[in-house]
Amino acid sequence: MRQLEILLAVSLVSAACSLLGPFLILRKMSMMIDSITHTILLGIVIAFFITKDLTSPLLIVGAGLVGIFTVFLTELINQKTTLHEDSSIGLVFPFLFSIAIILISKFLRGVHLDVDSVLVGEVAFSIIPRIEFFGYEMSKVIFIMAVIFIIDLVFVGVFFKELKISTFDKNLSIISGFTPVVIYYALMSLVSVTTVGAFNAVGSILVISYMVVPSATAYLLTHDLKKMIFISVFIGVLSSVLGFYAAYLYDLSIAGTIAVINGMIFFLVFIFEPRNGIIRKIINEKRKRNEFAEVTMMLHLINHENTDRECTECNIQKINEHLCYAKNKFEKVLKDILNKDFVYIENDIIKVTENGRKKTLSKFNEWMK
């Protein structure tokens, strides 16, 4: 039962984070997520000073407010100075996060809010606090993450059109009658709240993996936003399941193992994705080089056919002196164009077929456009 609760907790964390991730990826705000996942710690610390209770819901409120303040302060510096957004993030995030770390190390040494726990978390312990819900006892972190996931899902479902338009075209969103700034801050508020909910289970550093990596992987697989969201959530939950069982078998950090699985899935897609993966790009580059070599040889043959120099320029023994191909490359190109019925050999002279002439000139004209 305890293992099932841990698996459910990490799955809800991944699902909630990866649901919002695609919008942040498309808005090129990955580093903002990193900033928020760190600076919310200051809100948690300040709220704890007020409540003296680590289980108080005010911790979520405080962290969410600091998350929104982080976004506001970053945007303010970005707009009022000549600094780019990444520089603004580099100013705000270390400043607020460092304040939180100093407060923890100075005043909260005897409290279970130490630096290690806030950085990497421990999901196995996070399920221990219990609450009653309609007479049923359940893990508090599961309840919180389930509520946050539902809120995120409703927000994305209800405001999908507005999120989509404001993500891709701010001017169109203004013309359409709604303010993109409102949608932006609503989204960032939910990012802050989701990050706070995930904070207790996986820590501040690993939240960015759950929010960015599944979404980045989905972006490699599709450019359809609805499909991207679905794939992102699916990959997030799949990584949670695989990471949990891998951590259980090899006695590893659950949150860390899930983050590693997330990264492994990303790199597998990055390498093997059938349209734009590394292997496909290598194959395409090789095909283009071969195609270029074939067209070059064919144009050489076409330019010298039925001329006085045909016997030397198109002679199978001498043509490579003019093309300057390596021997194995020349043999391969010649074999390919023979197999494609682009040329035939007559008395050691390479002759162009009508099909070869048509296809070569068509390809050459396509390149010249």
C-alpha cells in the first residue's frame, strides 16, 4: 500500500508539472521555471516564521506569492533596463534563493526544513502526513497534488484558446479582446502553486526536470499543442512509473531516478525520432550528399554529350579525373545512377537516358529556386 501511495504521489507530481510545461517551453520560459522553483523557498520560510507550522496551508500561499513576485520582479527589470530576460532571471533568482538559504541555515536548524530536503526532497517520507477526506484517511501530499492537478487541468481546458493565442501571438490576443498579461500571470501563478505542491515530494531543483523535460520531449515529437500536452503528461507519468521501480530495485533516490529516466527518454527521442532525430538527420545529410554527387555527375554528362569532348569527358575510365571523386565514391555514384536508369554505358562512354536527363534537370531547377 505504501509503495502504491508513493507511485501515485510521483505520478500526480509529474502529471501536474508536465501539464503546464508545454506552454512554458513554447514561451521560451524554461529558466523562469528554474527561478521560481528556487525562489518559492523564501515564501515557505517566511510563511513558516508566521505560522510555526510546516503543515499550514499558508506555506503554499506564501510560496505562491513569492513565485508571482519573482515573475513580476524579473519582468520589471527586463522592461525598465536594457538587460535581457536571462540576465534579469540571473539577478532575481540567486538573490531571493540565497536569502531563503541564509534564513534556513541561521534560524531553522532544528526544523525539518533543511537545505538537503528543500533541494532534492524525499517522496518516501512526504506521504507520511495524513488527512481525512470524507471519512477516508489518505496521504496529504497525494490529496494536495490531486487538487492542484485538477485545477491545472480545468484552467488549461477552459482557457486553452486564450493560452494558445497569447503564447503564439500577443497582438492577436489583444485584438481578440483579452489581455495576455492576465493569462500570463494566471499561468505563472499556477506554475508557482504546482511547484509548491511538488516541492515537498521532489525538492526545488528536481521540479524543473518534471516541468521541462517531458514537455521538451513532446515538442520533439509534435508541433500540435493538444497532442503536445497529452504526450507531455504521458511521458511524465511513464517516467514516474519506470523511475519508481528502478529506484526500488536499486535502492536509489526516487525523485532523482525519475528525473534521470525523464532525461533518458528525452535523449532517446532526440536520437531516434523518425522525422527530426539525430539518426534521421545523419541519414538525410548522407542522402543529400549522395544526391548532390549524382546530380553533379549527371550535369557533367549532360553538358558534354554530343560534343567533341564527349569521348574524353564522359569516358568511364577518365571521367573521374574531371570530377575529382574518390575512387569508392565514384564507383558508388556510378552504380546508383545505373541502377536508377539515369545512364547506360556504350563503348566505355557513359550515356544519359531521357529519364535521367528529365529527373536531373528537374532537381537542378528545384535547387535553383
